[in-house]
Amino acid sequence: MKNLVVFKVAALVLFAALPLSAAKTEETSNQSFDAAYQRIEVDNINGWIKTSVSESNEISVTFNKWAQHPSGKKVDLDEIEIKVEENASDRTLDITIKLPKEHRESICYGCDIEITMPKNLYADLNTVNGAISAKGHQAGLNLETLNGGIEIEETSGEVEFTTINGAVKITDHSGNIMGATTNGVITASLQTPEKAGVCKLETVNGMLRVSVPETVDAKLTVSTVHGAIILDGKKVKANVLGKHEVSETLGDGSGTIELSAVNGSITLDRL
């Protein structure tokens, strides 16, 4: 897992200095790799990452380099470096985007990445300014962004995610899941493992809405400071201190479900 904080200030300054009307210079390229790997790691700075799976034994990557000049004139994109390392010893494909260190004339550089891969690869995806979406993965995920939403769809395995400014949408995930956003809503439909499954979701400013199977086995802990708790359609009364919190045992209690918010309501439905 890479440290994203290093790039935060510089990346935000770039966006602040750029007029909304600035035209993009773009360049698209493709690379393919044999899927002789167990995991893929992507480190981006300015741009979104989108991944999906296929039945092919190949990893296909599309890079869309782009840059914006305040005056709209064309920009040389050769200064954006795409670095790909194939590590045979630990069977990892490592993709890193490097942007120019000096952003002359308030030019904003970035690169969007779209990847198709076999479903049995673990994916570690990181960006600073940009959304991340992942669909169909069956071997686990780690997703990190500072400014952007996260979408996870039709996945299984262990998933971890983090975003600071962005909503999170999780659809049809089966397996353990842990993650948080600071400013954003989390919605999730989950199928945790039958025994000893783990679901830990947290938001500071935003609502949290989760659905799990009616037969789920877990120790349930739900808490919010400013907001309501609704379990299976029923609103839970606040305690004597005005805080809303619930602790219950669902089924045999072998798993863990922890849901928390500071400013926002929490809804849990067992379907």
C-alpha cells in the first residue's frame, strides 16, 4: 500500500490554478501482458482508474495521457512517464504514473487508466485525484484515493478501501470488507462469509446504508453521533446521552459487523 499524502497539496494546487474552460491535449496507448501474475499494483496521481475482468489470460491496459494548458494550447505529453515493472519473483505487475515535477505555465498533467484482467488477480489500485471503479474481481482488492468516489461491483474476496472526499458504492460483494470515507455516503449490498465474516464501514460526514442476508451470523455494532439508526425499517431511540448506538447478536454471532458515522444516519437491512 503506497503513501498518497505526499502528493496531496501539489495536486490540489494544480486544480485550483486551472481555468475550467482549458482544453485537453490527449494521447491514448495500449499495452498487453501475459497473466502470469498473482497481483497487479497501480499508482496514479491525477486521473481515474477503472478495472474489469474477462475470461482471457491476458492483462490489457489502456493509458490516456492528458494535459491542460490555461490558454488551451497543445501540450507535449512525453513528460508524462508510464513505468511498468514485471516482478517475476513475487508475480506482481507494477504500474506507476510519473508526472513532471515542475508544472510550468500552470499546466495540469494527468493520466486515466483502464485495465481488463483475469478475475483471479489481486488488485491494489491507488490514485490521488480521481475515482476508482472495480468490477468482477474474485481475488480481493485494495482501493485508495484522496479526491474521488469508489465503486465496487460483483466482487468477492477480501476488500479494503479508503477515500477522503468521495462517495462509495458497493454492489453485490461477497467476502470480508473494510473501509472508510471522510466526506461521502456509503451504500453497500453485501454477502459476508457464512462464518466469522467481517464488515467494517465508516464515514464521518455522510449517510451509511447497508444490506446483508437475513441469515447473517455476526456481532453487530452500530453507532452515530448526529443521525438516526434504522434497523430493518425500525428507528432506534437515542440513549440518555443523545447518541444513537446498537449492539446485537445476529444468528450465532460468529462474524463482525461494525458500522459507524459522525454526521449521518445509518440504515441496515437484512434481506
